Amino acid sequence: MTETGRQSAPEEDPTAAVAQQEQLPPDERTTIAEYARGWWQGVRAGDLGSLPIVVGLLLITVIFTYLNERFLSSINFVNLITQTSPLAIIAIGIVFVLVIAEVDLSVGYLSGVSAVLLARFLGEEQWPWFAAVLAVLAVGAFVGFVQGWLVAKIGLPSLIVTLGGLVGLNGLVLIFIGGRGTIVVQNDVIIDISNRYLPNVLSYVVVVVCAVLFAAYQLLRRQRRLKARLTPTPTVIIAIRVAALLAIGLAAVTFAARSRGIPVVGLLLLILLVVFTMVLQRTSFGRHVYAVGGNPEAARRAGINVDRVRIACFMISGTMASLGGIVLASRLRSVDTGAGGGQIELNAIAAAVIGGTSLFGGRGRISAALLGALVIMGVDNGMGLLGLSSGAKFVVTAVVLLAAVLVDSVARRGRTRSGMA
Amino acid sequence: MVSGERLSTAVTEGTEAPLLELRGVSKRFGAVQALAGVDLTLHRNEVVALVGDNGAGKSTLIKGVAGIHPFDEGEIWFEGERVQINGPADSAALGIEVVYQDLALADNLDAVQNMYLGREVKSSLGFLDEERMERAAGDTMRDLAVTTLGSVRQRVAALSGGQRQSVAVAKAVMWNSKVVILDEPTAALGVAQTRQVLDLVKRLGDQGLGVIVITHNLHDVFEVADRVAVLRLGQMVATFPADGTTQQEIVEAITAGELKEIPGMTTDKRAETA
């Protein structure tokens, strides 16, 4: 884009002018040095990206390993994946709702209801597993639809609607459990989700295939940019990204292989990550979600059906809550009257926020929600190894959440000042 | 009492049919007659400044053309043919685009994403064709000679007021629009940014579009307008060619232009100045 030149118009705010002059936007960086400099300037200006999460995860690992060296063991790593997956799945759904500047407090007990229904369909009704799973997912989508409709068409505040959902679904958990007390899940396929592990060879193959596909995708995009006469991503940068992905993936699989290997649910998470990232970043629906979150009036005037986008986001949140419930039932192998409890919804929102999703809408990424879930469950796991009481765990989790929001707040002030909010 | 002069449009422009012509349009909101018998003509390659005091009916007139509050009476002619504008889709289909005062941009998206909002281009697989959109957006900015934007991939929140206005105008112009209406485009801008936007408006006129600019700022009027249309209390009281009038004359028309009918009073016939 060198033809347009980059003159700076006299700005009212000199710091903004300086920030704009110094920082090359992503599509004009052509060397590693420029990328690195651009990234560092972004950080100084407040655009931290995934930096807080990564730093946070490192801190957590260091602190908890110091306190109990079992934290950084293969067996704990594998356990962590299984423990994190229900929360991560629910957090993925919540990202959609948060991006449109709404909230869904019902996801916790919706996952509970889903788990109970699944257990009953499989046990008492003897349905095949795919029928039970589909039915439960449909329930989640339906609950999401009802809540989304109330928010979008009637105009009720989502906080109140989903709070009502939370209470009502809690009641439904108790009603559906009835006098049974505990319902055991015995279906092998369902149990396998959380308790079966991929053969290590398969895990390695998956990592390599992912790296290859990722590289192919990046190169394809680069080709298209060249064809459109735009500045392409340098091949060096692509190589670094692919290498990093490969390294992290192989390291994770190798580490897990020393214990039981990657659980099946890990593969499920990977698939969900890829699919939903594509939906949010590469489809017009995803674009509309960001627009409705950023400026609903602008979206409306652009011809976007804002109501339909809102309802769709709540349906996604509901469906993912149900899926999270299925995975949780798989892990616990039973459901009881406490299903859906334990502040899952607050943890899911916290995970998304820690990962960088704004509560005010317009910002959020799927990968960040996964990392945020890892932070929350990592802290929980670490404290469990230390034998801390429930009370202590709650307090620590609260501190972590506040720290994350504080970092994001300070960063946002920096971003506003340099015009990147 | 000062009377404004109404010039025949045949004198100011050539013999080509006007791009947009409003004949005797009226709009009433309950007991309030917001517009009464307004005539307005717009030609290709022409910038018309629509001026008037608060409450004169400028926004109502624009919203009628845009289809948001369709007119109660009167005729709309577009490129020599009678048309009906009953909703925003009708005006968009004709090629009429409006840049509202609040710009309607999403701050969390970049310029390309805003310009293509609601009209995203997809590749054969159904995913967004980012490269094509970025190329086209960059070309549009280049064609409009917007040099101060730098990258079309900057978040709109990071742009200055003038740059945001440029993005909003580019968004309106990208879609084979024939008529572009701007509502107070420089109201919130500083001196340098106002300059940017006015240059852009002039260029739009040069490129064959018809432009209507609503403004309070008489300095802007003399910068860009070919003609000035003055509304007062819902009536078109005067039309001047920009280089044939003075600020004084326009102000007098805005504040005391002669009305065909006084709201709330039945009048005997006043002599119409032809």
C-alpha cells in the first residue's frame, strides 16, 4: 500500500499522532524486525493480545510447581485437560454472548439439566448415544432460543432473563433427578469422551496434520494477497508460526505420552476451537456478531438483522452449555442433584474475560476463552494439590479474576489514549 | 421584509434531466407540518447545500428521500422518471446513499470491515474474501484521493474525526451510488479535518455524483456548494447559485425568508416572486 503514502494529518491529540506514525499496521509490515517492533509498540500502547494470559499461565505453572512439584507432572497435565474441557466448551459459547455485549448466567444449570437428561435418556430410556446427545443439544439450543428471543424481540435485559433461566433450570435439575438421587452413566461411548485416551501415534499424527494444514492455509492466504496486489505476510513469519505450533503441539503430546496420553476430549476441544474460530473470524455471521457488539445501530443501518444475530448467539451459548454438560457427565460418570452447580457460569464468564473478551462487547476470541479456562482450572488444580480448603480456593480464584480484569482495564486505558480501544 | 429569489433551475444547469427532483413534497407529524410543498432539484456533478435554522425541516427532507419517513404528498423524480420511495431499500436500490451525522461506524472493526458491513464479499467456499474487500476498499480510498488514512486495516476507533468521516463517505460511495447526502459532515471536526472532508465532497461532485450537504456552516457552503437551498419552517424559501449570492443574503433567507404560508394562520395570497 505504498502508493497511498502515510502522511499524518495534524491531530488534536499529539500522542495519538505519535502512536500512529510509529506503529505500522499489520498489513504493511514486511520484515521480522518490523513485526517485532510493531508487536512491542502495540504492547506499550496497551494492545496486549494474549500476553497477559501467557504470562499468567507461566506464573501459575512456576508458582504451583514450586509449592508442589507434582503440579508439573505428566499425569497432572493429562488430568488438567480433562478437568478443563467442560469449562472450556461452555466458555466458547459464552464468548459469542459476551461479544454482543450480553450475558448468559444460565449456562451452568443448563449444563446440569443437559447432563441429567442425557443420563436419563441413556439409562432409563435406553436410547442410542447419538440420539441422546442430539436430543440434549437440541434442548440447549431451544433454551438459548427462548432466552435470545426474550432479549432480542421483547427487549428484556439479558442479565434478568438468564438469571431467571439459572433459577428455573436449577429447579429442573431437581425435578428431573426426582427421587433417584444419583443417576449413573454407563454408556461406553459417552464415558470414553473423558476417560479414553488417544493412542500416542494418533496424537502425533494429529499434531503434524494440523501443522501442515495450518501452513497450507497461511500460504494460501499469502498467495491470495499477492494476487490482489496487497502486502503479503512474509514467508519467514509463516514459518515461525508453523514451527511454534508444531513445537508446542509435539511438546504437549510428548509430555502427555509419559502418562496416559491425550484424552479424546482434547481432540474434541481442538475441533471446536478450529470450527468456532473460523465461524467468528471468517464468516459474515461472525463479522455481524462483532458489529452488533460494537455498534448495533450501525449494524442495523447496514441491513444486518440484529435480532437474528442476537438470538443465534444465545442459541450457540445454550448448545455449548449442553455439550459441556455432556462432557462433564462423561467425566463424573454420574449426575446428582448438584449437577450444574459450582458457579460454572461465573467461571465460564471469568475464563472468557481473563482471555481478553470485553464485557462491553465487540472484542473476544475463541482461543482466548480456552486459555482463560486453562488459567481458572489450572489455579483450581494447583490449589487442589496443595490441599487448600474450598473457601481458600474461592478467594484465590476471585483474586485471579480481579487481577486479570485489572490488567485488561489498565491496558484499555492505554489503548484509548493511543486510539486503539 | 426580505424576499429570497427563486431561480429557475433551467438557467443554472444544462438541458439534461435532473438526477433527483422533489416536487411539492410535504410531511406532517401529527399536528406539526414539518415540510410543506418543498421543491428541490439536484443534477449530476452538482453539490447542493441545504441550509436552514434548527427545526427548518432539513433532516425531515433527507429522511424522506432516504425512505425512513416517506413523504405524505408530492412527487419524487429520479433520472427523469417518477419513483416511489417507501422505505430505505427503495432509495438504496435507486443509488441514494446517506451519511448520517453519527456516521454509523462500528469502532471495533477496521475501515474495510465497516465499508463492507452487511454486504460482505464471500469466496467460493462461503468464507469472507478478505483480500478482495481490502483491495477494493483501498482502491476506493485512492480514487477519492484520501491520503491521510494510511492503512484500511486500522481500527476505526484509532482514526481521527476527519478520517472517520472519509471512511463513512467512502462507504456510501462504493456501491454505485448516484446521489450522496451528507448530514452535517463537518459539525464535529477541527479546521484541518474539515478541509479534508470538504475536498472529498468537492471530488464527489467532480466524479459525476449528485451531492446534497446539510450544513449550518456557511463557510462550508461557499467552499463546496454550487447551489444553496434554504429551508425555513418546512418551506423552501430560496435557492441561490453559490457564486451569485452572499452570506448576508443567505442568512436573511434563513431567518426571515418569505413563506408561502404562515403555520397556524390562514393567509391571503402573497405575491410569489418568480
